[in-house]
Amino acid sequence: MTLRQIDATERRARLAARHCLAPEFHAKDAVEAATGMVCLHGTDPATVYLSAWARVDDFQVSDLDRALYVDRSLVKHLAMRRTVFVFPRHVLPLAQAGASNRVAAVQRRSVAKDVEAAGLHVDGEQWLTEACAHVLDALSGGREATSTELRKEIPHIDSAIDYGTGKSWAGKVAFAPRVLTVLSASGKVVRASNNGAWRISRPSWATTESWLGAEIEPCTEDDGVRGLVELWLRRFGPGTEADIKWWLGSTLKAVRAALAELHAVEVDLGGRTGYLMPDDVDEAPPVEPWGALLPALDPTTMGWFERDWYLGSYRQALFDSNGNAGPTAWWDGRIVGTWWQDDDGAVTLHLLEDIGAEGSAFLEQEAARLDDWLGGVRVMPRFPSPLAKELSQGGDPGRRTR
């Protein structure tokens, strides 16, 4: 059987519509924007706000704050690739079973091993079990507390392990945040109220049951993986096994099992095999040219492992050595540059190629709109790209700038 061919143009049209990026497909609010992406990236605190700004007309910080901290229809949760994401509430059971439990198991083994290495207890697993119990007890009754407050109250977790002894970069790694990581990945606690500005992460912690009104509904690992793979295919598909494995942070075995159970359809992605849901194989309609300025670690930029069809030759300029994406400028489904802020907080557009008058004008307008929205507030990406570093230091790579 001849596989249906899907070229880069059609993939970009799907991306424009399903990721709420083309103006006619913008989301009505932050919850819809997160749902359109399966989840938004939350490790860098500013990213989730800027990702929502790019997808929601007239977006305000208070809109997302309300969804996170009042309605609690969006929840920050540690999941795929040991990364913090902002999930729509209904996706949490799939994320917990399909990704978070696996992360929790790895983190438990790591903490237990280091507890024994630090000489805190001969049985690291027992120490960790007791530490988790102390934290949950401290947060009982609906209380919220910061990591610092918990360390002061619970001597059991106020310990650290040395690293790099004798080296110039020597230091200590505290165990309290690692205990919270285990509890978070296990679905027992969540990042609750934020005690800093929107672009700064200073969370209080609460038990999941008190914050959400119920524990995360359990499901099997197979159901969780299959559910996440289906959501990914519907929002990011078509994609390859490598794409799904990377995004999910799982194994090829698990991905292949999920694809088989979903009866995913094979398609030809220019010589590579991709997959779609069986009811989603019709040709996507074309989309008018569109542009967007996306923040560092935006889920669209980070959504695939094989990125040539939208990234081209710009990986070294826009991704750091660990694979973290910096801010990006998009035109008609491709990354064509970056944006950054000068010392005064002014947004500056930097294009890596000539995209024509229409594209340049659109992105310049977006840069002005973002500049106005930020109002001089500087956003410092936790993982700036090599190009962003060069620009922020006054470098002149000799390319087009706004």
C-alpha cells in the first residue's frame, strides 16, 4: 500500500491551526491555549505567560493567574522528561500514569542512593519515606508552605550532600527540594500559590488533594501512555516514533505499543515514517501566512525531536548544548529568527534570513505589540540561546535586525 505523503507545507498548516498560532485560530483563553498544546511548558516561569500571550488575543497576566491559582483549571505538574508543565486539569491523570510515575521512581532511587552516600541513613529508601511523611503531615489541613519554611520546620529534610569536593566549583545540594520533587512527581503535592511576580518562580507547596479538592484519579501506565500519545498525535501529528519517544520521555517499546493500540496510520514524511490517528488523515487546508514570537522553551518549538522541517539550519544558533530552545521568531510555519530585550527592556527582532516585506512587517508589528505588553519588564530566559547571549552582550552577528 502506498503511504499518503505529507510534506512540510501541510505539516506547517496543521501546526498553525492546532497550536493556536495563526491569528484566525487563536485560543479564547489560556486554558484553551494549553489544551491546544496538550500542556504548556512551565520550567521557566515566564514561558507559560508568553506562550499564552502568543495564542490568546488581549491576553493579560491576571487571566492565567486566575486559571492557575483561583479556578485551578490549569495545574503545574512535573511530568515528561522531569520537566514542569502546565496541564489542563483533565489531562493530569494521563500525565501522572503515563509520565510522572516513571519520573518519580527514578528520582526516588537517586535520592535514596545519595542519602546513603551522604551518611544520613544506612537505608536511603526508609529515610525518604519518613521525609515524605513529615512533609505531607506539615501540609495537612490545607496548609501551603514554601521549601524554606518546610526545611526550618522539619530537621529531617534540612540536610545536603557535597559535590565537587576540593574543586573550584564545589558546593552542596540540599535534600529538601529533592524530597519535594519526589512528592511532586508522585502526584502527592503540587506547586500552589506563587510568592513572586509572574516571571519569577517562588512557589508555595500544598497537598494535591487540598489544592484540587481530590487526589489525581488513578489509571494504568498503559492507559496513561496511550492517552498522552493520542493527545500528541492530534495536536502535533504527524510525527515519527523518535518525535513521540522524545516528547514523552519514554521508550520506543512503549511508544510502539501505544501506536498499535491506537491503530495509528502510517504516512510518508519525505522518506521517514510518520503517524496520525486513523480519523485524522484528511489533507489539512492551507493557512494564510502568519507570524509569531514565541518564548524560550515554547512547546511548539520543543514539540518534535526531528525539527528540520520547521527549524532548518538554525539549531546551533537557537538551541543550547542541552537542547533547550531560546526565544524564536516564526513566519509561515518556520523559525526565521529570534527576539530579545535590550538593557532597557525594549523588544528587538533579529531575523536570520530575508522573509520579504510582508513577513518582516508582520513580525516587526508583533515585536512592537510584545514590547507594549511587557512595558519594559525584562524577562530573563533560564536557558538563553547562543544567539540571544551574543545579542545581549552587544554582539553583531551581521544579520538583519529590527
